[in-house]
Amino acid sequence: MIRRRRLLPLAAAALVALLVPLLVSATGTAASVAHTTIKPKPWPPRIKPVFKIPLRGEGVWHPTGPKYKGGQPVLVTVFRPDTAYPTVVAYVAWFDHTRTSVAFYPGRYEPPNAAVRGPMMVPFDQRWRLLATFNAGFTYSYNGNGSSINGRENEPLKRGLATLVQYKTGAIGIGIWHGGVVTSKRVAWARQSLPPIVWNGKLNPNLNDSKEWGETIGNSVRVWRTGVGIDRRGNLMFAVADDQTVESLARLLLHAGAYRAMQFDINSFWHTLITYNHSTPGLHPTLVEPQPNHTAERYLTPDDRDFFAVYRRLPGNFTDPFK
């Protein structure tokens, strides 16, 4: 593995010092049953710094908007995940499963055979409760990553692949698909993206730098990578960072608190994590990580790729909303 020359930690300190105030100002396992009162959970613990001398605010969670049902539905933080690369910063979001629901939307071209193409953006009727959006996983053409929405299959789900699932009860989880039918009685949507990279608190032993885990621009070993994880309490996490291999991404998510995790899209053009504030007048989106290829308006206009939207959770069973 090629390692870059170690850079002075001073540069990383300056970067995180700038990022933490921006995040502040930018302000599955257990199923929940409809009409059942769920006691709010406390915030996740601070992500433990990997450096002996942490930077100010490193790994500390910050809310991205006002409270909802007595707590914060979305938290974000930044931290440096690798002592060998002190200038590399990871951006992590955490979504409280008792206060949020996650919707899955096809884009203009992905998945290629969507049963219902939909608006290809966050529907106007749902924007009043929008909290965050983020990119989806690898395309169907790459290793047959299947998906379904509201009981209708877009592309066939493939055995052995990690599958992110939103249940109608409100629970969200990561499993390994072993075949069968995606029934609309239980599942709101399902989205696959390669095999899992973290399973039950342990790294997948088959992680490597081959094209099995994604083709990179210029065959670079370390690139922008994204991933999702589920913590031990059933909450969803999303992480994005530059200069990552699939193994370093897995270690990053594991260190951040993921019990199970899977890799999502990679390379500099596709990563996107956006949070939203609601104030007069209108909706105010903020890109969490640096992304010069897209603006914060991505997913508020039709997009080529499928993506996820995080909403304030409403009472009753969840169905993926298209209006």
C-alpha cells in the first residue's frame, strides 16, 4: 500500500477548527411498533479521538436543527480517523430511529429499471419535514446491487449482499440477503450495495484493495468513500471521508459506533451529505462535507442517481412517500 508523506498536524488542526463551527451553525435491530410510546434515547457517546492530543471539538456531536419530540433527530460531527493521515477528516451523521424515517428515491438513471421512477428528487409535499439527504450505494450494473420500494422490485436483489432495509414499523437495519420475496407487509424499501464491511462488530476479513470493492478514478487506492452503519441501538449512521480504502472506511465506521456497516458510493463526484434547517423564509440546505461538484440544492432538483431522504417521523406505519 502506498502511503503519503505525513503532513504536520497543524494543518489538520486548522481544518477541524474551521469545520466544527460550521457544523454547529449548520444547525437494525430493534423494531418500533406504531402507536407505542418509545422512551427517547440519549445522544451517542463522543467518538473517541484516535490521536493522543485531540483537536478542540473533535468527535463531539452537534445538532443540525431544532428538537423534535423532546430530542435531537440528527447529529453530526467530524474527526480524524487515521494517525498515519493527520489531515484526513471524516464527516459523520447520526439519525435517531425513534424520531426519523428514511425514504429511498430513484434517480433519473439509477436504478435503471425502477418500478416507479417518482420525482427523482425530494417531493415537494415532504419538504416541510426534511432533515437530511445522502447518496445511495453502488449501481446495479456493478455486482448486481438490487433494490425495492413499497413491495415493488426495481432490480432483483442478489444473494449474499449487504442490504439496508427500512421496515414499515419504523425500524431500520442492515442484513445479508439470502433470497425470498420482499413483502410489502413488512418492508418499506430495501437497497443493496456489495457485501457488508462490518458485521456484528467485526471487520469483514475479505476487505482488500481490488476492484471487487469499487473501481476508482485513475486506479487510486485511496479515494472519497461513503458508507452507512447501524449502531447497537438500531440508529442509522452515514460517514464520508477522502483518502479511504474500503478497509479504512470499515474501521472508521466501526470506531464511530457502527455494529453493522456497508459501503456506499465512492469517488469524488458522487459523495453527498446535506442537512436542512427550516426557518422563515423556507428550507435552508447545508453541505456537510466539501463537495465542489454539487451544491446544497442537489436532491431538491431531479438527480441522475438514487438517494435517501431523512424525515421527521410521523405516527403510524411508514410507507415510502412519493408525493
